[in-house]
Amino acid sequence: MKGLCDNEMKLEFSSKTSNEAFARVAVAAFVAQLDPTIDELSDIKTAVSEAVTNSIIHGYGDEEGTVKIEVKIYINTIEIEISDSGKGIEDVEIAMRPLYTSKPDLERSGMGFTIMESFMDEIKVESALGFGTKVKMKKKIEPKQQEDELTNTEDGEASWKRI
Amino acid sequence: MISEYVKEGKTLILRITEEVDQHTADKLRRKLDNEIEVYSPQKVILDCSGITFMDSSGIGMVLGRYKLVKMLGGNFEIINVNKRMKKIFDMSGVSRIITIIDEEEEENEGVM
Ligand SMILES: Nc1ncnc2c1ncn2[C@@H]1O[C@H](COP(=O)(O)OP(=O)(O)O)[C@@H](O)[C@H]1O
Ligand SMILES: [Mg+2]
């Protein structure tokens, strides 16, 4: 069973900034099944907003394209993949530096990747010039304490105990 | 966005009431700049209590308005910033440039 996720969803939409709110709300609604805190949910919404905005304004710019989102749930961990078939990034390492932006004219601050890094547990960026960009992010949703906990009873058998 | 101009003190209070992302920021900055240019206030207070979501688009939006107000010779202040917004403003260095009064500081002031 290893490698298979417990649940997944896929989403495709036009590269219009008016879809940013839809994208982050849709991901948040799907992730809600893990019972995240409001803070965890806000972290995820912010990171999704950053990556989706990047695909729209940097990946496609004035061109029309499709942004794809894939979300997978592995027990307590969510994995979000946001991709575009836009113009790609020449040097990912430079692009990810805090305050680096290729569009200061749009009042961009160059903090998108830094925010994704700080609000999620893990981020990986793959990009090819002329082909597009894929951002993969992971975050563990901490199980809530009042939930059922797996404990070992005296006879060594695992059982569920409510704490 | 809700805008209120207080004549004594020549203060313009701008309360943002939408989610701030690239999409809304485009329209917001036009509205905010228009209000600032119309009143040419001595002080602009950006009230963030009505912001339910903000990503990095908020950084450019705030810095851009700050620059405009400074250019017109006024003072600029941000109030009612929640923890998450504070984190984004701290990370980007906005907090070092602009006076930010966050929600907790406000509460403390009320107690004193
Ligand atoms: N999907 C993408 N396609 C092409 N370029 C991108 C993409 N995402 C990010 N970039 C590049 O990386 C830079 C940094 O991105 P980011 O940290 O989000 O800052 P900002 O969006 O404010 O410029 C962008 O200015 C752009 O040059
Ligand atoms: Mg960005």
C-alpha cells in the first residue's frame, strides 16, 4: 500500500487572477477533513495563493493558460502540487531568494517563495524554460489531542483509548 | 474599502474590507491612491481590521501607498494587524519602514 495516498483531488482552471480566491478556498475545503486548526488552514491558503498567483502572473503573464492543482492526503500529511505550462524559471535558486522579483513594476515584493517556505513544511520547485513550473509543497496537520489515541493494553494488543 | 476623512488633524482613515491577493490588490491600490490624492492628508491610517486574508500582494500594496503618502509630505501608519499579517510584514522588512500597531498592542493600550 506504500505510495498510495488516502485521498486526492485535482483541479484545473484558467489563468485569471479572479480564480485565486476560488483556488485557495477549494484546497482549504478539501484539507478540512484532516481537522486542521484555523492557523494551519490559513498557512495553506496563503501558500496556495502565492503559487497560483505566480503561475498566473509570471508563468502565463498576458497569455491564457491552465493552472493545475493536485492535492493528496497521506494519513496526516497533505501534499499540494501547483503547476503551469508557462514560460518557466531560468534559475530557480535565484527566483527563490527573498525579495527577488522579476516584476517590481506590478508592485510585487519577491516574498512569495519565502512565504511558501515558511508557512509549509517542505517545498520543491521544478521548472524548465519554455515548458512550465511545478511547485510541490507538504505540510503535516498535527492530530488534535482530544482525539482517539492508539495505546497498548497490558496483553500487548493495540486498542483505541479516548483520552 | 471604507474611507473616512477627519478634518481636524487632516487624517484619512482607510479601512480595507476585502481579501488581499494579486487580483484585489490591483483594484484596491487604484481606490486607495485616488482617496489619498483627493484629500492630500497629513496622516493616513491604514486600518487592517477588515482584512480576512492577505498574501504577499499586501506587501507591495502597503509599501506603494506608503511611498505615495511620503511623497505628498504626509505620515503613514498601519493599525489592527493580526499575527499572520505581522509575520508577513516582519519577514519582508515592511515593519522596519512603516509604523505598525498590531492588535495586541492596541489591547494593552486599552488596559493602561
Ligand atoms: N510559475 C512561475 N513561472 C515563471 N516564473 C516564476 C513562477 N513562479 C515564480 N517565478 C519567478 O520567481 C520570482 C519570485 O517569485 P516570488 O517569490 O513569488 O515573488 P514575486 O511573485 O513577488 O515576484 C518571480 O518574480 C518570477 O520571476
Ligand atoms: Mg509571487
